[in-house]
Amino acid sequence: MSERQVQLVVTSRDVSISAEPDSEVLRYPGICVVHVEDGRPVERTWVPLGASPTFADDEALIATWRAALQWRQACA
């Protein structure tokens, strides 16, 4: 039987404005919900985390976290 874990990782995502080598890069903070099976990450879902999160932002994170916990329990 496999061992499943769920991790929350505070991280950021870099997005380039264009394909040019010297283009401006924007950094977006967020939380990555990582599904880990038998010690290996098998899925990652990134949820944006702004300086002033909205109710919708909170609900998106809760829904993602809940789905990850259900995935973990499905193995038990």
C-alpha cells in the first residue's frame, strides 16, 4: 500500500513579460499544494496569495486543500 502525504509550500511564481532574454519578470506569491506518494511529488497545484487576499482567494485555497486531503484519505 502506498503512503500519501500532502504538503503546503509557500512559494512564488515568476512570469516573463515577453520571450526576449532581457524582458521584465513579475513575481507572484502563492501557496503550492503538493501531493506526495511514496516520497515522490505526483501533483502540484499553485494558488495565488496576494497581499490582501479576498474571500474568493481564501475559498480557492480551502477547496484545493480539501481536495488534497480527500486524495490522501482515499489511500487509507
